[in-house]
Amino acid sequence: MLLHEQIEHLCESLKLNSVPTHWSSLAEQCIAQDKSYGEFLLSLLKCEQQQRDERTRNLLSRMAGFPAHKELNTFDFKFATSVPKQQIQELSALTFIERNENVVLLGPSGVGKTHLAIGLGLKAVQAKKKTRFTTAAELMLQLSTAKRQNKLKQYLSRSVMAPKLLIIDEIGYLPFGREEANLFFNVIAKRYEHGSVILTSNLSFGQWPSTFADDATLTAAMLDRLLHHSHVLQLSGESYRLKDKRRSGAITE
Ligand code: ADP
Ligand code: MG
């Protein structure tokens, strides 16, 4: 068997996916630059690791279920003057995830809550942290379905507890019934001090009971856990969605 075929076979059984395609060009480079065998091996291993990391990031990104690709560096802080740029930059260092802290983004429609939540989620995925994006409505549907099918425990451990970062978008658009509110409380209580949550809502905290079956006690107990270790960002201003319409004269007031 030829040398490169033997290498290919060994790499396959050792699950070294990048070595077969890269070793010969790296070897040539190393010869041309008078590098030692040790340096060749190091650059080959680095190459394997880089490609592996890239595959992990792509996989995590697909698994996260982001509804769109919105990076923090495309966020216009000059337009959104209510958004504390420095705080977002600090959050993007992701220490809040290591500390199991939460982030709550509050504000009216169109001010960039979802954009910022996805942007932080993409940072987490880049740092190889398992992330899951969902909306409150979708989460609720899945929780209720899992409960009905007697699979709540599995659902909670697989989809609620497994991610390092859980993003729950759009709390408050759809009000929840009593059972749903209880299920949601469960999610927050389970993740409390175990894993980070990013939440977005168009409602101020005072209005939250209206979305959780008018249960002020349950909502207070939930907010207590949610806000104990948290970063709350109150956004305001006009909708970015309407910005261009306004400029073109479609909206005049
Ligand atoms: P919200 O979730 O608060 O309703 P979104 O994050 O969905 O708002 O923002 C609406 C749209 O406007 C999205 O396409 C988003 O990328 C964009 N957007 C909002 N604010 C900004 C901003 N400051 N800079 C760039 N794009 C923005
Ligand atoms: Mg949104």
C-alpha cells in the first residue's frame, strides 16, 4: 500500500479528518522553511484542531435554531442610543454564562431585542457553548406536548437543561394559561443557578403577571429567581423596522 493510503487509513480509524488532506502540503511548507519534524507535527495537529473546532461551531450553530443570522457587529449603536454599548460588549465576553447569570432585554417592538439576543447567542456558539434559541410560544407548545405525552422529564433534561445558554424570545406576546405558567416557572426554577437564560420581553416586569395567568405570586417567585443574578437592559426608542419607512416618507407623524 502506498504511503499516503496508509496514512489515510490510519487517520480514518483514529478519526483525524483533516490530516489526510493537509499533511502533504504542510510537509512541503515545512521543508521549504527548514522546519523541524517537531514543528511539522505541531502545525499538523493545530490544523486538525482548528478544523475540528470549526465543525463543532457549525454544528452548535445549526443546533441552536437561530431564526436569523444577526451579529453584534452589525448592530448600530448610534441609532439605538438607549442600548448601553459597553454593557453589551462586557456581556459578549460571556463571563455571564460561566457564572450562570441571566440577561433580560426589555423594550418595545423593533428596538433590537432579538438582534442582541441572537448576537450574544452567536458569540456563545463561537466559544463552543451549547446554545438554544426559542420563543416563549414555541417553548410553551413543546412543554405542553411533552407533558401530555408523559415525556416532560426527558424534554426538560434534553432541551431545557442541556444548553449552557437558553434564549427565550418574546415573553408577553401570548398570554399563558395556568398550566403553561406553571411549566414556564419550572423552566426558570430548574435553570436557576445552573445555566444562563437570555429573555426578551415587550412588557415591563410589573406587567408580567398578565402574561402568566394573572398569578402574581407565581410571577413574583419566578422573577425572584430570574433576577437574583442578572443583567437587565431596558431599551427604548423608535422601531428600527420603521426607520427606513419614516425616512422614505411612508410614515409622516
Ligand atoms: P425586537 O426584537 O426588539 O422587536 P429586532 O431585534 O427584531 O427587534 O429588530 C428588528 C429588525 O431591525 C431586525 O432586522 C434587526 O436586525 C434590526 N435592528 C434593530 N435595531 C437595530 C440596530 N440598532 N442596528 C441594526 N439593526 C437593527
Ligand atoms: Mg423580537
